[in-house]
Amino acid sequence: MNSALSTERTVPSLAVVICAYTLDRWDDTRAAIGSVLAQDPPADEVVLVVDHNRELLERAERELAGVHVVANARRRGLSGGRNTGVAVSHADVVAFLDDDATAEPGWTARLLAPYRDPRVVGVGGFVRPWWLTGRPVWFPPEFDWVVGCSYRGQPRHSARVRNFIGANMSFRRSELIAVGGFFDAFGRVGSRPVASCDETDLCLRLAARDPRAVLLYEPAAEIRHRVPESRTSWAYFRNRCYIEGVSKALVARRCGRGPALANERVYVRSTISRALARKVTGIRQPGALRTIGALTGGVCATVSGYLVGSVRPLGSPAPSRVRHGGTEPAAAARS
């Protein structure tokens, strides 16, 4: 009996935050919430943050049961919404799920289990792409991060990592508060990823605060992320790579080039090089030439974005200071 009680106390409470911005994804948002409400063990809190859309907010308040619906009280965009979710939640661990994703059975249990180790400050999971119109023959799995999903080259088993995929990640709430939450100049605004990598920036600041802290990738904690036809074009691919480059440059200027680019150097030297070698060897396979073009074009677009981001003014507000029950704006902008 005492042993069982002791085990129960080692499992932290969980809040799941879902950020939404448009009624066009209403069915997706309901599916995301439904997948969380069906989890075993259940989340202690499910928070839907609506990003400056009154019609969506009113409908969610009217029709969604078992969910704490709140308006984004911070800067418009995904990072501001996430900070709002952290501020209104009370659980030990805060998990983030995209509004166009669904959690697989056992997701909460697998996210929470590693937190029995006090060194673990964050746990992220596997994001499986759900191609609504099928994967384009030319789209390399090494670039699935373009559509917000896990990609070839990531660990296949539980492993310590630098940062997570934003659609499926969790953190100790106390640690989120200690580093000031997400940098709200990063992150998607509506459907426009003007600057991304808010999760990378956050994870780097968590690691800088305590080098012994563990950010654990647990691929068994799986979600499915919808990939609509609009994200399967070459134009979207190229633009998303460019924005990633711009964002990585901004992160490098905030957190240092070494930490911000260590994974990327390995990714290009190892993951991309092996992918190119495979395609050159199988050059006669359907789509091989187009995939080679995507691999090289994606790297070039990302590098171009990085060069632009290296000289782009930061000129954005500092990270929001997240407090229990509210938010506290930073006093001055970072430069």
C-alpha cells in the first residue's frame, strides 16, 4: 500500500495546452481535444487558447465541454498563446499539442513517465505526418520538419536531445516560468510562420540555465499531424526552409552560434549527405532526381535564410515573464 502511494506521488500532474486561431480548423481542433480527453491517464487540465478570434472563442466556450477555454492574453501568435496557456494552468507539467494534431493512445502516460527522474525538465514525442493527399514522390523524409513532423535522422529510441518538435512537447511548468516562457517574437502568427524556432530558443535557454537538465525525446509518445495539400508544394517547401534559416540565425544571435547550430552541422554532414548518396545510387528510381533537387534546394534555401537572418534586426520584445495566474511583460526589448 505504501509503495503504491509512493509511486503515485512520483507521477506529476499534467496540463495540455492547445492553441487555435481559426474556425477553418474547427473540426481539427475538436479532434485534437477529443484525443486528449480520451487519454489514460487523463490530463488534469485541458486548456484551449484562442488567438485573438472572438467568433472562435465564443463558439469554443459554447460547445466544448471538459476544456478550459481562454483568450490569448499575450502578443498575437503561437508563442503568446503558449505563454497564456502556461500562465492559466496549475499542473506540474505542461504539454503542448497542435490544433491540427491528434494524440495516440498512451500519449500522456509516455510523456509523464520520464518525469520520475528529477533531472528531466522536458519530454518530447514523435510526430507522424498524416498526408491528406499522400506524400509527394519528391518530398524527402529528412525534411519532414518542414511540415512540423519528425524527420529521418532523429533518434529512434529514447534519447537526450537539444530541442523538440513544437507539435508534441512538454516541460515542467516551474522551469518554463524560471526562463520566462516562450520568446513571443518567434512562432507562427496565424498560418504565417514569420519566424519559427520558438521551441529551440526555449530549450536552449533551459539547457543554459542548468547544464545537467535533461530534455528527453521519447518516440513512444506519438501524435499524428495533419499535412494538407497546401503544404505539399515546392513553393511551400522552399519558403518554409528559408524561414527556418532566418529563424535559426535569430536564435544563434540570442543564444550563441555554437549551441544553436551544433545539430544543424551534424544534420547536413551526416543525414543530408547520406540521403543524397542513396538517391544518387538509385538515380533511376521514380522521383530520385526531384528528391535530389529538394535535398539540395532545401539546404540552399535554409542557408540563404540564415544569411538574411544574420543581419536582420532583432528589435523584438523580450520573452514574456510568465507568473502563476498571469503574465508580466518584460521591461525592455532585447537587442
